[in-house]
Amino acid sequence: MSDEQLTYEEARAELVATVERLEAGGATLEESLKLWERGEALADKCQAHLEGARERLQARIEPDDEE
């Protein structure tokens, strides 16, 4: 599944697993860098989902300018 298709819950779960792997240690420097980069991408995806949800909520509670 591509990152574009990940739901918030899927991205968050993978982010948690990635952080746990980093915190556990034992990875090589190269593996740690790849995990870090993946974590950054997943955090960005989660943030995008949250911002989208916030915008949808704001659109629902703010009166339309056309009225």
C-alpha cells in the first residue's frame, strides 16, 4: 500500500512501530537513518490527515460566506 492510501490509523500504527524499533536500538546506522526517514514521512502523513479533519470540522461549524 502506498503512503497516499494509508489511513490515519494505519500511518499512526506504523509510526509507533517505527519509533519502537528505533528506541529498541540494535539497528545499524544506515538502518536507523532509514527508520528515521520513514518515521518522518509517517508523521507528515498523520499531520496531513489531522489538518484535513480540522479543515472539514471548521467548514461545518463556520457559517458560509454566501449566506
